[in-house]
Amino acid sequence: MCSSAYAIEVTDLYEATLVVDDKTRATRAKASQDALDQVIKKLTGKAGNGNHPLIKKSKRRISDYMLKYEYIEHVEGELKIKVRFEAEKVEKLVRDSGFGLWGNRRPLIAIWLVIEDNLRRDFVTQESYPQLERLIYDTAAEWGVPVVVPLMDLTDRAQVGIAEVWGNFSEPVEAASARYSAERVITGRLFKQPNSSSWQLDWRYTDADMFESVQLVGDKQQLLISMVNEMSSALAGEYVIDPNKSYATNSTVITVDGLRTFDKVERAKRQLLTISTVNSVDVVYRSKAQVQFEVEHMSSVSDLQKSLKLEQSFEVYVDPRAFHQVASSSNLRYSWVGQQ
């Protein structure tokens, strides 16, 4: 799965949308402060960081961090405000507060969910259970985690049935998830406990050797929120850049094969610069076969490698002459597989 999957570039990390009662200045100020909390949650992968003394102090000067705001009025009468913040200022606030940063390249998670309701089992989709499907997307958006709930159209159903998801049969589910370029895959089953009004949710990653199954009991909607919260928090723990390493600027040379034209070199350079922890990129060597880039980054080398792993334009170099490919944490050679 992971060899053909890639990360999603999350573009709304620095904005948040909230429901408001009116357009008064006081309401806007409070909503903007709450919006900053949501943005910090996306950037750090943790809830509750808004109570940090430095962040609480910054809220008293919320306009210093805001880029713009706009109201969204819905036909049914609901009023929302969308607030966008200046990326550099918010990132500095997060770092100064001692929190790690989660970059804008994030793994896409496919969530296959079957619900048993009144002894009838069905997939959770936009058509069958639109409120539950929307709840999954909305909760994931609060963390800045890209998810996809499969369409369950004829293409999906030709590969995966209810029994495969209910029983967590990994192989067909992972094969069907390749259609969505998912990096991780979750299966879940939601049902009422016998002789009880409580619901139970059993969910797990399909690569069960790496992740144990999780069982949750309670309200139906709250169970889905808890699943997405736990999933997102765990992902953040894996990808957030260590704050103790992010203050020092490191210089690392990486080698990229397949950049045979000046245009491709420039594309690769621009792609490297989109990584949130990368400050600058310079070409230090170029031959007909490969290019070496000196990358200045606010992270450790291992964190830079994690970021590159999420880039669809670069793949770890595989020596075609080697009979056995040996994985190495010190391998800083890549192949360009971006736009040709």
C-alpha cells in the first residue's frame, strides 16, 4: 500500500470556520480567539494548547495574527465566520510556546465503516448515512487530517463487501483503497450492544500487526468522534516535528536521480521548498544523471526523511543492480517521480 500511496497537501491549516450568532465586534473577537485555538490544534496535533500562557496572551492581540475574515450566510439562516491567520506568525507562536509542528503534508486515511441497525448491515456513505459520514469529515477537518469515506459505488462493491469490512479482511480492503491513494486504511463496525441502548464501535487499521483493535462504547455520534480523535492524535505523534530540535537550522545534502533538464531541477527545488520545515534549497552539484541539493531545514535529518516520505514527487532510490534492497536510515538518495 504505502509504496504507491502519497500524502495530501492540506491547504486550510491556517483557517477555521465557526458558527456565530451575529456580526457584532464582541462576537467576532471571541470567534477569532476560538478560531486560533482550532488552528493551533491542527498545527500541533493536540487539543487544549490554547490554554498555554503565551497563547492566552496572544489572544488579547488577536488582530495581530489575523489575515482576514469573512461571514458565510446559509439559506437556512445559519451564520458562520471564516477566519484566516498569518502562517509565519502563528508558527512562531507555536514554537515560542514549546510545541512541535505538524507540516502540511499529511497521510490520507481511508475509513471503511459498516453499521448494523435493526439487524440490517450497511456501509456508512453519503447516501446511506449522510449525517454520520459528514461527522467523520468534520471531525477530521478539526485536526487537519485528510480522510476519505469510500463511495461504495459499483467499483468499490466489486472488490469489497460488508463481510470483508465487518471481519477486517485486510487484503481486499487495502486493494480497494488503492483507488483513493490512501496511506492508511481503517475498518470499523458499529452496532448496538445486546439488551442495551449503548452502541459499540470496533475499529482497527488493516495492518493489524502494527495496530491493535480499539473498542468503544457509548453514543453513536460520540463514538465516531472518539475514533477520529484517537486516530488523529496518534498520527500527530508520529509526524509532529520535535520542538527540541526545531530551533537549530541543519544543513543536509540529498541526491536526486532523474533530473535531466533544468526545468525538472527547478520543479524539484520548488517542491522541496514547500516542506514546512525547509528554509532554503541550493544546487551544489549536477551531472547528467543526478543532482545534489543542500537543504537547510528546521528539523532533524530523520524528520526531513519523514517529510520526504510523504512527498509523491520523490521516492527512495532503488539500485536496479542490487539483488537485495537494504533499507537504511542514512539513505539520502532519491529518484524524481514528479511531473515528467
